Amino acid sequence: MQLIWLRSDLRVLDNTALAAACERGPTLAVWLLSPGQWQAHDDAPCKVDFWLRNLQSLRAALAQLNIPLLVRHADTWQQAPQVLLQLCQEHQVQALHFNEEYGVNESARDQAVQAALGRQGIAAHGYLDQLLFRPGSILTRSASYFQVFSQFRKVCYERLHLGLPPLVNPIKAQAPTGVASDPVPVEVAGFPLPAQALRELWPAGEEEAQRRLQRFIDECAEDYQTQRDLPAVAGTSQLSAYLAAGVISPRQCLHAALNHNFGEFDSGNHGLVTWINELLWREFYKHILVGYPRVSRHRAFRPETEALPWRHAPDELKAWQQGQTGIPIIDAAMRQLLATGWMHNRLRMIVAMFLSKNLLIDWREGERFFMRHLIDGDLAANNGGWQWSASTGTDAAPYFRIFNPVSQSQRFDSEGRFIRQWLPELADLDEKKIHNPVPVGDLFATNHYPQPIVDLGSSRQRALNAFKNLPTRQEERAVT
């Protein structure tokens, strides 16, 4: 008997480990409920709910292939080796198969599982699946991990021109095993069910993921380069949650894009080329997790920025979290996050830079808050985005590049459509005032919209001074 250990790969199609297991013989599937670990990782209730709903859909798809889905409880990953070993012994499993995950805790978990099973003569095989390229295979000439995306992308293009990562052949139904599937819980303690309206925004299942991919390719990809920065327009793929949970693979996305772009990665339709670059950004940040494990440990990629004098400002942090800063585009973005479990990517950059630069609050506060609310929360992408905005990370925005949220709002939501959607109290303002409302009479009092909690000009200068006073890398080495 073979065992496929499902994690962030909740699909039947193009699933490397599942296909490998099925090729070797009769296969069982297992999913571990690990609420203690999920809480330690700040996984959002809406994300856990999304996992469970997709697991329910996957259970039905596996049943069509006569593959039972078993559900076991391992509160933290430290319990995973014993739980999986017991399951393997119970069903005379010869080998465990899993798709590799990245990050310090994930790597430690998988190594412990392999060691525990190995001592009992049970093989454990990991597979490259959630990435196009194995970490460590895209390196600089000095054999180190890239720190600049454009250089990383260039090597990825060179590799892709040599050949595409192939899709896995479809799996055929196996003979019934006689093992019954376990029920998938609807809810897990500590992770309350999100509002029904949020759940309806993110239907579960591979069919939905494929439908979204095809809709994007057919309707949005041509204009993606120009539409992707407009939060009031549905110009993005809305696939991030499905990629994070592995309901769709990056290979499926890449093949679909290339099929529509005559096989071109770096020419042809500009929208599709830009979207392929976004897939490579996702790739880049996961490689960073492996090459520079400190980012998995809540550390800045640039060590010298650990000396930044972050402010302890709990009231300002709370105002940011609740969408009550008095800066309309910031507040609208945060309310979108709270209501939908998702935020438009341009807005993620704007609100992150506002927190880390204008408020000079530690980026880790924002990173944690995002993870606790994002349905597409992914350690690599979330950390990479936050450190980019805070100028502490790889390929970071220069510290002196500080987005002005008002001008960003005027540029990317010129008519105020997005702001009106999420801040109905400002809906009556004209296209000019809505980006930066100033008190007129008792506007703020009657509409319950707060005055700005910070002056954008002076707070920008405060951030510049904080970064200018940092020790250089050489100085820091001398100190340490």
C-alpha cells in the first residue's frame, strides 16, 4: 500500500506525489488536522475554512478514483511523525509520498517524518510540485541564491526556453481498497467559520480554479498589464487562494498562459508576459525561504534594518487594522481585507508602506495581521511583499521610495469607485475630495469618518531620517 500525504496540494490533476504513489500500487490519502500549528503560524480562519471546503471537494474526486481519504489529528507538526507512522503500520504502507513545502518548520517536519518512518523500514519520498524549479537549481555564478528578482527571472527564462516543466499524466481509477474514507470536519476549534458572504466569494474545488484560470486567460489577460493596478476593476486572476492551497498548480497556470501566447514567455502579449512574471515572483520568494531561512524566523532579510527605531503605537496600529486611519485608500483596502479575506495587490503595497514608513510601525505587525486575515496567506509571498514595502528585504524598494497614498489613490482609483464601494460614508464626495477629504463644516462628525491619524509629509521625513541613521552593512559587521 502507498500513502499520499496531502498538504498544500488539494487537487487530483497535475499532482506529482499523488501520481507517483498511484504508479507504485494501491494508494491511500491522508490529511492532518493541526490546529495548534495553524495558530502558531497565524493561519486565518477563512483560510482554514477554505482548506476544509476544498478537502471536501477533493474527497469526492478521490472517491471517483477509489482512493480513500483519511483524516488524522496531529495538533502540532511535532506529532506528525508518530501519527503518520501509526497510520502506515495500520495499513501496511510501504512508502509515503508528499509534495515538498518550504520554510524552516515545514522542512524540519518533513525531515523528522522521513527519519521516523525510515527507522521502521518505510520509505518517504518528497517531490517538486508547488514550484517550477527546485530551490537550489536557480543560482548565481557564485552558487548563491539570487537576491534580485530581475536576475532570477533571467535565469528562469533561460531554463524555460530549454523546456517546460511537464504536466503530470492523469491518474486512472484503482481497484477498491476496502478502506472507508473519513468525514471531513466542517469546522475546527479555534477557527470560527467566516461569514457566508466571504465563503461565497471563494467557491471550493478544482473546477472552480480551472474556471477562474480560463476566464482570466479569455477575458482579462490581454489587458492585465494595465488593468492589474486598478482596484475597482476585476483585472486580476483571483487565483492566489487556489495557488496557495494547491487547488491549481503553477504548471497548469504557465501552460495555459503559454498556450494563449503562442508559447512565448518574454514576447507576444504584454499582459500574459506580465502575468507569467507574477508566477515567477511567487517562485522567487519561495526560493528565498530556502536560501535565506532567517526570513522564516521573523527576521529582516537585510540585517542592518533590525536596528530601525520602530515605534510602539498601539492606537495607530489598531486604526490601521480597522480601516480607521482617515486616509481613504488605506481604509478602503483594509476593509476589503476584513470583509473578503483578500486585498488587491497594488493596495497591499500601499497599506504596507503606509504602516512601515508613515507610521514607522514594525513591518512584522502588518505581516502577522495579513496572515491572520488572508485567505491566500502564504509565508513566502506575504513576507516578501512586506519586506519589499518596508525596504528591509530582497530586491527591496529603496528606503527613500515612499508611496504617497493620496497620489496612489488619485492615480489608480481616479474616480473613487473603489473607495465608494468600501467607504459608503464618503460616497457623496466628488472625485477630487474623496481621495483626501478635509473637514468641511461637520463632515467628519456627521459621517463618522476620522481625521488623518498622521501627517503624510512629516511622517515621510521621519522615516527617511530613521533609514539614513542606520549603520551601513560594513559598520554593522564591525559591531557584531
